[in-house]
Amino acid sequence: MNCETARQLLSEYVDGTLSARNVFRVECHLAACHTCAALAHDLRRTVGAVSRLPAIAAPEGFAERLARRLQSVEPAPRRRAWVASLVEVLRPRLVPAMGALGACAVLAALLLLPRPSPGPPPASEAEQQAATHRLQSVVLSATDPFEDLAAANLAAHASTAEQTAGRVQ
Ligand SMILES: [Zn+2]
């Protein structure tokens, strides 16, 4: 038994209302723990001192007056159910849980959404060259619309052909 558990049981131990098993466990702890033993001693002395005080009788009609006053106190107005549930959801201790729930929802959406197909198979070298030439044509026409596009394309194709020939050698 640790100190926290022993201290929770000390009041019942001093009052003599603890089960025999717990009395044994508390006494084992008190034999080993000087701090809790001192606390039990102080508690026993305090209970003894209070029990020796003279009993004071309540004034006549005290119980009836107390009951009337308690009835006259209006209960706090009940909050609307949706306000209470909103307050419950936004309590600080639930914010991490709500964040984790949101992250799970995003992850599930990412996993369940249809993904785009992986695309066409890798193109052959000739197809890659054709794509490169188309791209170069577009780039040339976009950079200088007044240039002779046919001549520029021819020059670009010639340089690409030289590069390809260089790679082959
Ligand atoms: Zn202790």
C-alpha cells in the first residue's frame, strides 16, 4: 500500500469503520511509514479532542427554518440542452480528442478517396523525343511569336538530333 491509499483510508481507520483486511494493510503501512504514522496519530488526537467537546443543542425550530430557507432558494436556471452539449464538446479536456478524431477523419478520407490511375506506361525514346519537340515548339512560339516558327523548330530539332547522336556514340 502506498501513502496516498493509506491516507485515503486513515479517517475510516481512526473511526474504526474499516474492514479487517484494510485495517491490516493500513497498519502494515503505518509500521513502515513514519510520515503516515504521525498523520494517523494527529488525526486520532484531533478526533478525540473534538469528541470531548460538549454537545450544543440547536435552537428551537432550527430544522424547520433551515428547510424553509432551502425551499426558498431557487435552483439555477437550466441551460438549454444544445448549449450544454456544445459546452461539453468544447471543454479543454476534449480538445485533444477532437483533434485526434479530425486527424483520423482526414486520414480515412485520404485512404478511401479514389486515386488517379498511375498513368500511361513509360513512353519509348521516339515518343519522348516527339513530346520534347512539341514542347519546344510551344516554348518557341510562346517566347517569340514574330520569329519564323518553322526555322526555329528546324534549329531546335537539329540540336536535339545532335544530342541524340552524341548519346548513341
Ligand atoms: Zn506513508
